[in-house]
Amino acid sequence: MLPDYHFHTEFSGDSDTAVRDQLNAAIALGMDSLCVTDHHDYDVESIIDFILDIDPYMQTMAQIREEYKDRIDLRIGIELGLQVHLQDYFKELLDRYPFDFVIGSTHFINRTDPAYPSYFIGKKEEDVYLHYFETTLDNVKALDDYDVIGHLDYIVRYGPNKNKYYSYRAYSSIIDEILKTVIEKGKGIECNTAGLRKGIGQPNPSFDTLKRYRELGGEIITIGSDAHIPQDIGSDFETVRQILMDCGFTYYTEYKNRIPEFKKLF
Ligand SMILES: [Zn+2]
Ligand SMILES: [Zn+2]
């Protein structure tokens, strides 16, 4: 079973799941290792509190890692909500805490959450999608404090028509620029399976973007469910194993102490 490199627990503002329940679900599936990545979106306007209480988080995870060490190898990560103006803040944060792995996700556009239908009112869906990719490009260019970019085309989960009119081709120039920047910086992307659960029939990013990333020389790829409940741990991992093989990947990536480890995909 591929290791789950993106899941949340009660340390995230949008999950009530106990850490041990997530680990037990992974063990039941036969997973040998996984990486917890709770949310930390600093300086945003949100009704949900996405600020991670990092000291207790690190302490609790280190304790549980020890407790579970004979059953599963827990790596300790974080999902940072990227924003260009937080450059110095992120640097200090990652100097201070010994994370194994950092996902950099674009969740907010101009400090506002586009994951609500109200965000799209009075806007053209294609314009919001483009603006989301522009924001992502600004983030990946300006910032270095991440290992992989989370759920690259995540915005297509939230438009009124979701991904009905969306394709890699329609945004290929900006997506290519994002992918090239990530590759040049020695960073990676993730394949996030939540889109498959949420009924859009694709992981994030989509097949064509994953394939393009590989064509451009992209090698670092982690796999994550983005589970907020135990039932979603490892969801659709066999489907994405096949998708990644079809895109030309032979390895996937795990991280320890922020250093990538390449493992055979099949
Ligand atoms: Zn996310
Ligand atoms: Zn997440």
C-alpha cells in the first residue's frame, strides 16, 4: 500500500478526527508509513480557524510516532497555505520546527477563500480559475519553503461547473510555467486523490497535467488522500498508482527531514 502523504486530524480547523484513528485506518489498509499534514493558513480571512497550534502538534505527533513505531512509521509534516507576503514568516517557522515534509498549497486568493459558492458570484468561472493559477505561480516563484505543491488544480473542485469545461489545454501556458518553476527549484508536486472522491472524476492535478509534469522532467511526486476522516485514508490509491504509471512515472516520493526518498511505484 502506497503511503498517504496528505491527511488531516483534529489539529486542523476542519477535522475532528483523532490522530490515532487515522493511523489505525492506515494500519488496517496495510500501510507501512504515512505523513500527517495538518493545515496552517496564516493571515487569512476565514470563518474557520486554520491556524495550527504548532508546539502541541509537534509534541503530540512525536509521542504518537514513538507509540506506533512497531506498527507504522509516522512522518510529521504540515500543509502551509502559501501567500507571497509570508516569505519571512515561513522561513522562520521552518527553521524553528523539524518537519519531515512541507506541502505548499494555494488555498486563498487575496486572503479570501474561493472554496465557497459566494466567491464565484459576479465572476466568470474561467477567470477565477486563471486567477487561481496566477496566484499559484506567484507563490511558487516567490517562495522556497515547501517540498511539493498541494492539489495543483484544486480550484476546479469549487466552480459552479466544477471541471466540466476545464482542461489542462485551456490553461497550458500558465500551468507549464508553474511546473517548470517547481522543477527548476528542485521541488515537486503531489497527486491528491480527493477530486476522485468528490465526484470530479480526476485527481488534482488532472491526468494531462501529471503527464505534462513528467514530460517536462518532473520526478518528485507524493501521493495523498487529503483525508479528514478515517474512511478516506488511502482512498483511490490503486487508481492513482495506475494513473501515474500511465503518465510515465516509475517512482513516487516520501520525505524524511525534508529530504526526498524515491520508491518504486510498482
Ligand atoms: Zn489543501
Ligand atoms: Zn489538505
